[in-house]
Amino acid sequence: MEADKKFRKPRPFWLKWLVRLVCAYIGLLVVVLAAAILSMSGTFLLVVLELFVENDRLQEFNYQYFVPMSEFLWNLFTALVPGL
């Protein structure tokens, strides 16, 4: 064991930072996609709920808050993923 550590080359500094950057990028994608999915689920839930309740205030709330947020998050996700 001790002899293996002596002959092992240290990892390059740039490689460590490259791996950290890739992991941070993937983490950002995961967070943005999760937020987009949650906002789209909320939008869908309010649309379905509005069908049963027949209340126009839910539709106004949905189109005022959830739809723009869902569109923004989805556009952000597609902008972050190259080729999508």
C-alpha cells in the first residue's frame, strides 16, 4: 500500500475543476428541471381543479402566475441544454 502511494501520479489541478464544473452544471440542470416540473404540475392541477369548481379566479391566478413561470423555467432549461 505504501509503495503504491509513492508511485501514484497526482491528479491535475485543471481536471479537478473540470469535474466540479460539470457536476455544478448538472446540478443546475436538475434544479431547473425539477422547478419546471413542479410549476407545470401546479398549472395542470389548477386547470383540472377549475373544471370541477367553476371558479374564474383560479383561471386568472393560473394565467397570471403559474403559466409565465412554467414557460420561463422550461425556456431556461432548453437554453441550458445544448441541442435541445
